[in-house]
Amino acid sequence: MNEVRRAGLEQIASMIEMTTGQLTSLLDAERNDVQDMPDNIEESDFAERVLTRPMFELASARIMLLEAIEHISAAIAKEEK
């Protein structure tokens, strides 16, 4: 891998890190909205409304972004050896 491609990967990783930060903020806001609800939400009247919230999808997306950063970092590290 040449320096131009490596720099491109580093730029992509940086953009993903910024996106991850924004996503984390949104996820935290969603979590705060449901923070005061009971732990056994599945059995409550709120279950249908809460379990369909985007919070779970945002959490999954955040994990995927973090994994993408790890893979990009590993690709850069392999080439630097």
C-alpha cells in the first residue's frame, strides 16, 4: 500500500470516528428518554412503544462503526510493518 492509500484510509477512519461521536450523542439522548422506565419493560404498557425506539438500531450501528475503525487501523498497521 502506498502513502496516498494509507493517508486515504486514515482520513476515512477519522471521518468514521467523528460520525461515531455524533451517533453516540444521539444514542445517549435516546437512552435518556427511556432512563426512568422500569427494567422489566417487556411486561409494561410501554413495551410496544419503547422496544421499537431507534435506540437499539443506533447501538448496533455504533458497534459496526467501531469495528470498521478497528479493521481500517489493522489494515494500516499491516502495511506499516
